[in-house]
Amino acid sequence: MLDGFSHLVVQVTDLERSEPFYTEVLGLDPVGRNLVEEEGPNSLLKMNTGQMVLLVQVPNVEPFRPNSGSIHHAWLLTVEQYKRAQERLKAIGVNIEDSREAFRALGERSMDVYDPDGHRYQVQAYGPEAYQIIKSSVGKVTCGKAEEFEVGSVTPFNQGMFFLLRLQEGFLALSRWCSHKNGQINWEREHWRFYCPFHGATYNRKGEFIGHMSDVGPLRLHPVSITEDGNVVVDTSVVIIRRSYNLDQIVPAICGAEFCAAGVERA
């Protein structure tokens, strides 16, 4: 498993033009010229965390992959560091933008800066909103009669921000807030999965994480109950944190049934 990196090699077309960007805009410290054996002229720069950035001069640079977006690298800051960086970059006239503003999770701050050759650097920070447990203000939501939901159906409810699943065993109400960093997940029927467009997290139909990232738990639950007259009710004021899927999290599709799973944390 990768724990870190020693240095980053960046190809540039003009060291004289690029060095001021990396030292004055990104704030890296110059170490020296041509200290590394490379075919072209090079400049070694140092981050405050100890890693190095090596600029290597080449005739041509292509910062974009064919048929894709730009190659980019991200700098992760604290929220206060991010605010100071944003103010400083604005003050010195650097054009900062967020190319994926519509795909930001709750509490995520991000801006893009480009070096003279078009390399994109993403500056990011995550506030406490990205990790908090979000409770709906609408309370209990009556979803409809139990027999109206076909086995295998996934029904989104914007009121309360959840999905109601009708599995073979019964009902499950999954929060729409991604358990990675509070993005809003979508149901991708063609792939039989839930997908978060903010960072690419994926979950199966039971809300279990199936993506490539580490330390991401299952989607959170809301308690489900079925009234005596057969209405499915989801209590969005209660959020249930779980570490895995268990069959006792399912509420049977029978009148009077309710969520009563043990070993889960209610928030």
C-alpha cells in the first residue's frame, strides 16, 4: 500500500516562465537547477511537507489526455489554510475557478489553478459538513401501501432524501447522503448500483460499499415501519449507522412490522 511519495515530475516548456508560478503562486521553495539527471534542463522545488516537485523542460507539453479532461493534481488544505490561499491568489490576480462546482459534496471547497503550460492543480479543503450526520427536518414520511412496491424496486423520495428498497425479504430505507463525504447518491438501474458523482463511491442494492476507496462504510439507514392498514412509513429524523449489512435490518412486508435491528447506532 502506498503511504506517500518522494517527488512529482512535471514537464514544462520554459523553466524561466514556470518557476515563478510554482514558487510565487503555489509557494514551493526552490532547491536548485539541474540537480537531477534528466535529458532536459530541470529545476527542483520543495514542498513544506518535504516532498519535491521536479520541473523538466521539454519541447512540447500535452496537459490533456485524448478524449478526456485535464490531468490534474490536488493539494489538500485545512479550511483555514484554504481561505488564506484563496484570498492570496485573488489578491495577486490569479484566475481561480472550480471546473466541477456542480459535483461538490457538502462541505467540500475546491478551486483550480493552471500553470503556464496548462497543468491543472486542484486546491481542496473539507469542512465538518462533509462528515456530519444529516437528519431530515420532515420527520416521518408515508410512502404508500406496501403492496404498491414491486419486489426489486428502488424508489427515490426527495422529501426526506432517501431511497425505499423493496427486496424479496422486505423493505430497506437508505439515506441518499453518501457515507464517504456527504455527496448525494444516484440509483443507476442499468448497473444495479448506487453511485455518488462527487467522488465516484459505489454501493450495491443493500447499501454496501463496493468501490475502490478505503474505510468507507455502508449507506446509512432510516427506520421503516408498516402500519396496521399497510402503509410504509420511513422515519427520516433517525439515522442509523451500521458497519455491515445484516438480514435483521430488513423490515418484512407485513402489517405492524417495524425496524428493530440490534447492534446498530442511532443518531
